Amino acid sequence: MPVEGAIQTRASGFLADYTSADLIIPQLQREDVAGVVQELCQVLRTADRVPDMLPFYHATLVREYLVSTVVAPGIAFPHARLNGLSRACFALGRSQQPIIWGSAGSSPVQLIFLSAVPATDAADYLCMLSGLTRLTKQQALVEQLLHAPDPQEMLAVLKQVRLRESTLAHG
């Protein structure tokens, strides 16, 4: 039993812990924001990661149209919070041709990480987001994602991104 006010550290694992090969699309079919979000939402729904696709799809698009989620050259992190999720997860889509993400003049992207986040869990989401951000700063890994031949190889790249240890205060 932890002592009141004690600091406890736990290893958070790897970025790949938030996804799986069945949530990775190495060749997106759609070429616009709404189509790509729909394609990735469908993958999350098929894998039972999102209980109801339509509210999640709408929430993601509304958020995306309010504020673009392009976070690094060639990479976007669209996301939405949703009741009924047990933990944060993401689907990854890759486009061979850059997609204009947002309004005209926006940055083109090829890697899209669509995150589904429990409405009440900020800590898990921040841990996942930290890992995604860390990935964007490792150009060699981004290049590997862009050239990996299949979902399993893309997942193997994500297994190379270690999440920071998180420190939890109890009290």
C-alpha cells in the first residue's frame, strides 16, 4: 500500500501499445480530410475500439475544422474525446501522395494518427500524445514509417518509440 503523498513511478511502455496492426492502413484510399477520417474511424470501429462510429467521426471533424492538427511536416494528429472508451488508442493511415490537410494553403500530410480518447482520461492521452510527439522528432523513424511495406513493419517502427516513465503522486 503506497504511503500517502508518496511518488510512484511506472514505466509506460511503447507507442505501439496504443495501437495494433489491424489499426494501421498502409495505403489510404481517400484523399481528403473527411474521407481519411472516415476510413480511420471505420478501422477503429471494426476493431471494437470505438463503440459508435458516427459521433466519433463528427466530433473528430468538428475539432479538425476548428483547429488543424498538423503537428509536424507531413504528420497530422486528429483526435476526439468519447464516452464509452476504456483507454486511449489510435489508428494510423499512410498516404502515398501528400494530402492537403485543412484549408487551401495548409500543410500536406502523409501520416495521419487518429486518436480516440476516453472523455474522462487526460493522463493516458497525454502519455500517448507525448509518444507521438517524440516520434515526430525522430526523422529516421518517420522515414521508416513512410517506407514500411505493411502494417506489421509499421507497428515494428512504433515499437521503437519508448514512452517516458510517468510519475504519479498519490494522496
